[in-house]
Amino acid sequence: MNLSTSISTACTSFLLTNLDDLFVLVTFFAESPTSKSLTPLTITLGQYLGFSIIIAISMLGYGLALVLPSEPIGFLGLLPILLGVWKILELLVGGGQGVVIKMPSM
């Protein structure tokens, strides 16, 4: 794979994965004229702060990938699945002690 193909693939992947972020930002900016706490400045600062945190975590993960052996890294994809199964089993076996919603009396 040559450099131009790699760069175009990376840019396309970045654009496609951030398409949902664009819809969220448009919604926030559309709501900002009617909100006192949601200003364009706070939306922009939040976007840059959140994106910077994502970049920092990605760089940390890249650094760890250089240090750790490559074989166990592939199993990290199972982590979200195992967390979901764990929470489902906790709800089923735990006797339904999850979220309790109180209905108002009439």
C-alpha cells in the first residue's frame, strides 16, 4: 500500500466516523439561541476539549501497543462484549435491583 492510498483511507475513515459528531454539533448549535447555558463558545470549547481527550487517549493506546506484545492486543475487542454480558447477567441474576422508577401517586 503506497502513502497516498494510506492517507486517503485515513482521511475517509476519519470523515465517516465523525459524521455523527457533525449531527450532534448541528443540534447543539440549533438549540443554543434558546438556551442560556448552551452558548456557541461552550459548544466549541467542549468540542475541542473532548477531541483533545480522545487524541490523548489514542496516543496512550498507541504507546501501550508498542510496549505490549501484539498477540493479546487482539483480545481487547472482546472487552466491550464481556462488559455487556456482565451487566445483562447482573440484571438477570441480581433480582432486578437495577433502576427503580417511582410512579407519582394520583
